[in-house]
Amino acid sequence: MTDSLFVYGTLRMGGSREIARLFPSSVFLDFAKVWGTLHDLGAYPGLELTAGGASVLGEVYAVSGEVLKALDEIEGFYPSDPASSYFLRKKTKVLQLSGSRRDCWIYECNADRFALEHPIPSGDWIEYARRKEDAPADEWPT
């Protein structure tokens, strides 16, 4: 059985942990977006889903249950103890580039575990991370 997964950060194409490289069985389905606020958490982003938020860019993949379990570990999601999880795996609707909506799993940051002080207005982690890499630390984009 496969599930749909929306990725918005380091798991995206060109990201430091590109999902197709980590899990070659994952199948790219479409580009997509969700609504919320993307935050710079250092080496990776965190997403807060909000109905009135900005668009956050990402990609949709078909993944197996085994891949989701492995990602739960990578993302620090503990199904039996969500309060201590770093990210929470949730189902949400995404809008695909094709115009259709799809229910997808997504990893939302647990706001109780992070200081969400550095929003990324563009909603695009890959573009933001490239600019951040090119800038001296005291000039990182925010």
C-alpha cells in the first residue's frame, strides 16, 4: 500500500536529504503547496499549518508504509508520545500544480519544541537555503 507525502524542506529535490536519494522507492507525483508559515530552524525548516497563512512550496511523493516509519524516526515523530515529538505527522490537503487537491501526510513542527522566531516569507526552503549558504552568517536572510 502507498501513501501520499508532502515534503517542503530538506527532503525536496535539491535538498540535503533528498527523498529520492534516501528512499529510491519513493515516486514523485507533482509539485504542490500548502498554507502556513515556514520557519528557519537552522539546518532545516519547520512548518506551521494555518488556514490563512502564506503558501509553502513542496512536492508530493508516493511512499510505502515502511518509508513513513523510517521518516517518523528521522523527523522525531513518536506516535505513542506526540507531546515529546519534534515533528507531528498529520494528514492535510495540498494543492497540486495540476490544480487538483490531494490528501497527504505532512510533518508539521511541534511548536512546543521549537522557538519559531525566523519565518521564511517566500515559503520556499530550497531557494532560501541557497541564499543562506551564499551569505555570511551575520547576513543570513530572514
